Amino acid sequence: MLKPICIAAAITLGVAAIANGLFMLIDPERWYLAVPGVTTTGPFNQHFVRDIGLIFLFLGGAFLLGAARPELRVPFWAAASIWLSGHALFHFWEVAVGICGPSALARDFPAVTLPAVVGVIITLWAIIDARQPAVIVAGRIA
């Protein structure tokens, strides 16, 4: 039951990350102006936005490859989830030291914290699933 949900979550994270990364690479200034809160973090820097866009392409690829290739699931999902978690923790740190107000956490939750939480959850599932013995059903491994 959990497997299809976790695979669907990974595909959703992967597609969303790739879409975001492409937006950042193709039109970094429009991305900078369109994403809530970004303009309050400092002046526009197209090089920086594109650098992060490349990271999002890699994150998306990691989630999609892990969804398609079970033997890659744990390392690829873990690597992507570690980056997403670090990014989310950095946002919490900014609030803790007074760079942003607490309202930034609510504003950023859907695009920053939620993907990290989902990534960690599906990675933990993948770790548990990888430790389960293979079950043979009707002559094939299920």
C-alpha cells in the first residue's frame, strides 16, 4: 500500500523540482519576481538563481531515477532529501537569528519545508523497503 504512495510522491517531487529548475534557468528574473518572499532575500542575481536552478534539476532527476530504479532509490532520495532538509533548516535559522520574521515559515512551507519532510519520509520508507527480503510471486520478484 505504501509503495505506490511513495513512488507517486517521488514523481511529484521530481517533476516539481525539474519544473522549478527549468523556470530558474530559462527566465531567472521572472522566477525571482514570481516566487513569494524571494525579493526580500536580497537583490536579483541571475548567476545565483541559475546555479540553484541546476541544483533543482539534479534533485528532480534524483527523485525520478529513484522512482524508476529501486536499487538507486535509497542513495538518490537520501541525497536529494538531505539537500532539501538543509535548505529548510536554513530558512528556520534565518527566522531564529532575526533575518526573517516567523511569517516567512508559513509562506515558505509549501515550497521549502514540505518537500523536505516528504523527501525524508519516502527515503525512510525506501530504507525499510530495501531491507525487506524479496518475495517471489508467480515466478517473479514482487
